[in-house]
Amino acid sequence: MEHAFYETFFRHDHGRGLKAHSTHYCPGCGHGLITKYLSEAIGELGIQDDTVLISPVGCAVFLYYYLNVGNQLAAHGRAPVVALGQKTANPDSIVISYQGDGDLASIGLAEIVSSAQAGLPISVIFVNNTNYGMTGGQMAPTTLMGQKTATCPDGRSRFMGEPIKVAEMIAGLDGPVYVERVALFDHAQRMKAKKAIKKAIKNQVDKKGFSFVEVLSECPVQLKLAPVKASEWVKNNMVPVFPLGVKKDISDNAAEPWELNRPDYEVMPLLKEIGASQELPPRFAEAFPAHIDPEDIGVKFAGSGGDGAQTAALLLAKAAAQEGWDATHIPSYGPESRGGTSYADVHIAGEVLSPVVPKPHILAVFNAPSANKFAPSVLPGGIVIYDSTVIDALPETAEGVRAYGLPFTEIANGLGRLILKNMVCLGVLCAATGIFPKETFLEAMKRGLKPDPKIQEINREAFMAGMRAFEEKYGK
């Protein structure tokens, strides 16, 4: 049997023993069968090397452990538009969005409707088990009338609205060429489900257009039923509300096959077209800062809202990009614009694989709560720089971590503007880590801050003050 599964699953126990061949799905869950049919369709169509699977937030979030294809995770509900991005960026790819009802029909309702109406040739597999299975069985848009869930313990009432019939809604749009609803409760239905999933993908291979398959799926855990009883529940309760069958199929009579032009990734012509500067920024670093890490460097900035951690992180990412390296900046804000927690992660590498930095090589902190939270996570041999104006001591850190305390706030106040403490911090970071030459940072500030000469000058002054303060206290 042709399929697209990995030979070994590393989800559990590092891929050893029986767990190397088992999924995380609960016994009797429909996701297992759907994943199997998806894998077989990809294998039988011979498209494994061309397939990109967009995984959801939900029970199937770990699909990338099982299917040996291109994989991308999407934010909650956003999988269809991520799929459109993948398809337009690489028209020859086969892009499949795999989503549950809480993901697709609730937070992602606008995305699925817009993507379906666009009609581009992608394939969507929609798993309907009438609840938020992964997060505790809350009511979903597809929860049946009278069905009890964690958030409607007395059953869904008229006040909560009727369940959404997603397949019918998608079929009513002009964009899709194929929409079908299938189930899994007996052998005949399973074979129809397998056939429908393969057809939805084959339509994309043939460039026919947007295809959508809704699968009524068992969720024994949240239904509190044994697997066999859960299948009977689907048949007796879901099917009358969500009738099975083809809702729309014009795939054999679709208009001209879709022909998407591969985008032109040449930057210079685009810059010329929009009137932007085509001048590349100067480079000052001789090589990647391998003294910190030979391949991938993680930096975290953290403090209170208003400390400037986000701006400092963004400037560091710009500095790395100027030097020709892949760099990402991902912010995380607290609930308040000023005074709440705020931190930012920066990755610098030849190719960044994830923007998140759970264990940084370098930590720059502006307040004690951030130091207490993040300092223990710094990698052994890493560096912590902190504002000694407000931080008296650090918590215990990993072996070999070097800590440098400088009074960011005091230095900034001495320059007449408290807001400059993030630039002071960048100067300290430059001197303490040697991640890039000072000229790299100054160029990033020139390009990344407001062009007002007075603003530029005061920020450069704060940066250099941070460097001098470090060198005076700790030496070069």
C-alpha cells in the first residue's frame, strides 16, 4: 500500500518500540482514519514530494510527526489563507489544509469563506466532531441542539443558535468546484470518505479548483462513550442534522484549468518599480558571530511595557539582516501598553527555522520580574545583561552564564531622557557579546529610527554611552 507516513513516529518515546508506530489520537477518534486516508491518497497520487500540509490548532496539531511531506503550522483558524499563500508562492505544490470544527467554523470562519470564494486550487479537509475536542470539549459552532458540552452543560439551546452546516455554506459559494460530506461510522462510509479525500486532492493535481471535504468524526472522550457507541452516536445524531453526500461537484465541467504564475523573487526590480532605494546597506562584520553559536543565535529582550524591549529587539534583527543573515523578531506584549510585561525574541542564523527563543544565548532584561522569569532559561555559557538601577541580583542561572549589570536607567536619565535606556542596553549588548561591530548597530539605528537628526544623534549618544559604561566596568 502506497502512503506518505514516516516509517517511524518520533512523537513518543523517541520513536522506540510500539510508540514508534502509534499516533497521539484517542482510541476510537476519527482523526486516525482520516489521517490514514490522507496519507494513502498522497502516496497513490504520487505527490509526496510536492505536498505541503497545513496543520491546525486542534487535535491534529501533531500531523507533522506522521506525514512525510512539507508541513506548516498555522495560527488558530488561519490555515486556509496560509494555504493560499503557499499555493501562490509555489503554484506547483499540492497544498492541503486540515482543520477541525472549532478551528475552521469558529475563529476561522472568515478565512474559510474567503478562501473558498477565491476558488484557487487548494484542498481542505474539515473534521467535524461537534466540539472543541483538544481543549476540554467546549461548545463548537457545529454542536448539536441539546448536546451537552463543557460550556453548555444543560445542552445547546435556541439562545445559543443553531449548528452551522458548513458543507452547505461552502457549496453555496461560487468559488468551490467540489464539496462533499462523509462519515466514518461503518465500512461503506469509510470507503466513501477515502474516495472523497482522494478526489479533493486529485482536483488540485488537475488544477480544477477549490475542493472541500467535511468528515463527521467520532470523539469518544468528549462524548463520554466507548468507540462503538460513539460511532452509533454519529450515525443516529449527527447525520440527521448534517446529511451526507455530495453538496456540489462541477469539477468535471470546471472552467479553464488554473494556471498560476510563479512569483518573481528578484528584489531589485521590485524596489525600482516602487521607487525605493536599490542601495544595499554596508556590511561591517567579517563573518557570522560563531563565538556565540556556530549556526543559530537566540536573543531575548524583556522588561515592562514602555522599556523599549521591542524596539531594541527590532534593531538587532535589522542589524543581522544588514549583515546578510536570516533574522526574525517576534514580539509578545502584556495587557497594558505601558507597565505590563513585554518581551521579544530574536533569532539570527543562516536560516531561521523558528522565531521563538525559549532558551536564549543572550538575555537583556530591564526589570526584576523579567530577570526572575527568564534568567534561569539562558543556555549554559550564555550572557545576561541587566539594568542594575532596578535589578539588585539575578536568580540562579545555568553553569557558565556570565552576568553583566549596568545602570541603563541611570545612564539614560543622565542623558536627559529615560526612554533612551533601550539604546543604552544595545550599547552594552554590543560591548558584552561582540555579536556585531558597533558600526553595524549604528547603521541599523540610522535606517530603523526616525530620520530626524536630533533623534538620530541622541540615540547614537545613548548607544555609545552604554558601550563606554561596559568597557569602564568590565574592560574591552
